Amino acid sequence: MAEMLKLDNIHKTFNPGTINEKIALNGVNLTLNEGDFVTVIGGNGAGKSTTLNAIAGVWPIDSGKIYIGGDDVTKLSEHKRAKYLGRVFQDPMTGTTATMQIDENLALAARRGQRRSLGWGISKKEKTQFHDLLKTLDLGLEDRMTSKVGLLSGGQRQAVTLLMASLKKPKVLLLDEHTAALDPKTAAKVLALTDKIIEENHLTAMMVTHNMRDAIAHGNRLIMMNNGRVILNISGEEKKRLTVEDLLVKFEEVSGEEFDSDKALLG
């Protein structure tokens, strides 16, 4: 099976040599094969979102190598890595342009990586494609394609962002606590939609979450991070049988400390 993502001994320290020095990533090693859906759990400051930012090229890493789809992207800028990645953020406002229509946002996503021309209009073929895509969400948005995205609810926006992020079938889909800002019922609907999009498009994905139950219920692999390292990597039958209690015991065994995030336990 093809390797879609490889992190080879990634290190990142913020504000080195100052009073605010923070070792964020301390030798992260991780490989995702094609079709892997990995959930990432850990307490605050464990390195979860920092790992996603390292993959996306938000800032340069200090040492190590990052490969996406077999290509060494370590030295590539965030802009140049965009063609490999789809990303959905925690804030529903981040992934879309509020002042543009739903169909215009989808058109931007569909043309990512292509040269822009003056003739920007949305073709009839694209309108049909976007209508059919939106219909799969089962939110009635296919009848509101010309509505401004800013008028949508948080859940509807995240659903549209998921479509946009997966439209070009990226090598890796990065989901950074993308349901954390939603109420539980909406979050469950967006997670079910996430599962559907990943499965139907056979995408490789990484989902950072604070919620242990969600981390166990979704994906085929679960990794736990602590102090900038991957300390647990669970997959297959072991993951299917996993409970929150098992995960807490494993965390304490490996790290020698108690898991301290109430949010993760109560979710």
C-alpha cells in the first residue's frame, strides 16, 4: 500500500533560547498509508495541532523530514503544499469566504492549483456538479447555492468546508478539531458526514480531537501524543475493542502520569 504521509523525526521549538522556550515537537515519527484515517488525541500542549501545522507548512520545522505522497515537502512553503492537502479548521469561519456565495466558494476550491483567468464565471456543468455534491450533505443547501456563506450556521459552514477540502481529492485531509465549536448534535452530524466523505473518496486523513469517545469511534487508527511525541499508536482489532478506560490506563502506563484533560473525558 502506498505511503501518503511520512513524518521522520520532526522537531520544533518555539522561542528557542528565551524564557518562553517551548519544545512543541520532540521527534515525531508517523506514517499514514493510503486510506488510513487516523484520530489524534492528547492533552493541551501535547503537540496535536502543532503536528498538523508542521504538515501544512505553516512554519519551518527545526529538523526532520516530511513526505506527502512520496514527495519530500520539508522545504516547501505552505502555499506550495496546498496542492497536496485539504484542511478543515476548528473555527467554521476559517475555511470559507463569508461574503461569497456557496457555489462561488465551491468554485474556488475546484480551481485550486489552476491558473486564474479573467473569465471566472461558474459554468453550467460546474453548477450541476455543485448541486449534486451539496445534495449529498442532506442539509437542503443545494437549493441555496446563491446564498452567502456568512448566512449559514456553523454546522452548515463546516459541511461546506468539508466538501471544499475534499473536492480535489487531496493526498491528505487534515481535520483540526473541526467539530469543537459545534453543539453536540451538530458535531455528530458533521462527524458522520466526515466518515462518509473519507470513505467514499478513499481519502487519507488525520483528525485531531479533544474527545476520547470520538477518537475511538472514528477512523481505523488512533495515536495519542504527549509532550511533543507519539506515545501510543493503536489500530485494527485493538482499536475496535478500545474503551475510554483502556485508553486512560495505556496513557498512564506509557507516560507515567495521569491524563489531565477533563474536556477529553467528559466529551
